[in-house]
Amino acid sequence: MPPLSEAHCRYIGEWTATKLRWGLAVDQTEAEALKVYVEACETTGVRYNPAP
């Protein structure tokens, strides 16, 4: 995570978009961490285009 807490939601959104775009796997530990952050980032949207 970035050192500035103000950047956490943006980072999580971009991380999730990258994972979705490239069809990357998420292990259990990562999924649990993402769920914790997502709860604090309710207004963060995730936009992505699937990779060709």
C-alpha cells in the first residue's frame, strides 16, 4: 500500500482494475485484504477494458 492513506482507495481501485483487465488470479489472503479496504472505499469505482 502507498504510504499516504489518502491514496489507498485509488490504489485499490487501480490494483483491482489491473487484475480484472489481465484476468489475474487472487489468492485467499489477497481477497481478504481487498475486502477490508473496499469497505472503506465505497465511492471508489473500478473501470477497466479486458485485455485483447
